[in-house]
Amino acid sequence: MADSTAAGPPPGRHSMREMVLFGGVYGAVLASSMVAALTRYGHTSAEVRGYDAAWVLVTACASALAHGYAHYIAERTPHRRWDVFLAVRDEWPLVTAVLPTVFLLAGARWGWWAAKGVEYTAFALNIVILFVLGLLTARWSARRWPVAVLMGLGDAMLGLIVVAANALIK
């Protein structure tokens, strides 16, 4: 019989590390994809950047809601009354991961920096986030530093693919 006091998340729940890594990667890729899609037609005024910031945040919240609810309904176990809210709450890392991009776009709206070209800073920031998450994942899995750096670079390539796709679309 299994020990009910064993460490780890309850059935149907994910560990904090897993939630942070999954949500972080998902959010960084989502933010880059949204910025690429929103700047596709070259609208780079400050007002448009404020609109872009709002759309990135709304999309992240909608994605978190949909993903949390999908986890809830995909579980084949009986649910308690508030489990759906817990499943959605557990998606906070996804929303948190887009906040740096939202901040960059909102800052361009507020005139803190130039609105034109801020998407490239957002792309670079999200690539760095992907690299760091890949590096952390590898180190938490007891990989040596050279291997961890290579894994981080591999994850950062995901962000570069989004940037390359953006360049090809324009």
C-alpha cells in the first residue's frame, strides 16, 4: 500500500516547480508570439503599444483560465467543490511570465522609452527568460553546468524561432 505521507503534490495536482517551469515557458513563448502578431502591420505608436500591452495581458489571462479549466476537466477523479478555482489559480506562472512584456509595452505607451522597436527588446527579454528556465530545469535535474547551459540555449532557440517567424511574416 502506498504511503499517504509521501512528499509531492496531491493526485491531479502539479508541483510548484513544474507549474513555474511550464507556466514560465508557456508565458514567454505566448508573449513573444503576441508581440509578433500585434506588430505585424508596423503600427508602433505609443497608443498602439498600450493597446498591445492590454491584449498580451488579456490573452495570458484567457490562456491561464482555459488551461486551468482543461486540467480540471481532464482529471478523471472526483472533484471537490473548489477544485476548479484551484486549477485556475495554479496557472499564475503563465500570467506572471508575460508581465515583463506587458511592462515594456505599457512603458512605451507611457513614454518611458521609444514605442518603435520595443518589440525587439521584448523578444530579447523572453529569450533570456526561456534560457534561464531551461538552465534552472537542467540544474534542478542535477545536470552539470555545461549540459545545463546547452539545455538553456536549446530552450532559448524556441524564442528565436518566434523572432525568426516574425521576421519572415513582415
